[in-house]
Amino acid sequence: MTQHPEKIQSIDGYKFIRNALKLYPEEAGKIWVKISDYFIRLGEFDQAREMLEESIESVDNAKDFGIIFSAYVKFSE
């Protein structure tokens, strides 16, 4: 879904991926990065940045923070 979001028409990809945060909280860092990747591939860069900023504020462990911060730095470059 995050690889080809433009091809997904039947469901709201953002809500689907975001729901994974509730189902797999131990993978929060990776899921947040996938959400931002979803918006990047759609060309919605402001939304991708907002997701990365929201995720940095919401994670509660160093592992997830590191994953998200690395993605944010790469996105900013």
C-alpha cells in the first residue's frame, strides 16, 4: 500500500496504515515512517512532514525515535 498508494482506490490508505499503530504498537517507529512514505509517494510533502513531526512527539522509546528521526533527516535532505 505504501509502495503504490495511487493505485489504491477502494479504501483510505492513510486510515488503514494508521490503524496499524493500534494493532502493532511495538512497531510504531516503522509504521510512522510508512505513513510518511505513503504521503511522499502521493506527492503530499507537507502532509508527510506533519506525520513525521507528529510521530516524533508521540513515540515513547529511543528505538522508535531513532527510526523516525533518521527518516525525517533523510526526508529533509
